[in-house]
Amino acid sequence: MSGKRISREKLTIKKMIDLYQAKCPQASAEPEHYEALFVYAQKRLDKCVFGEEKPPVSSVRCTVTSQQSVKR
């Protein structure tokens, strides 16, 4: 079960995807593409090791994910 913060982040992601799909000229015409993206984002949030204590991405670089300055 998602807490308040994770639920809010999922809603934000859904709104961002919907906005992109509606307003971006190069957006894919296939709704399945965006549904798959949203499912992926939900899974990532559900598995976040920080859980409800997850800081916003803009405030701290996540040391758990691939947000590294050097590419592999």
C-alpha cells in the first residue's frame, strides 16, 4: 500500500504523462506506450528504498539509482 507521499507522486506522474500525450507534437499516438510508462513509474516508486521518506529528485541526487555523473 502506498503512503500519502508516494500516492501524490504517482498522481503527479500520471498528470505529467497525460499532459505530454495531449500537448506534445511528437507524442506517440499509441496509448499503450504511455500506460506502460506509467506502470513502470509506479513500480519504481513502489520499490523505492526510501519509501515515504523519499526526498524530491530536485533536492538530492539519488545514490541508489543510476543518476550518476559518469556514464557506465
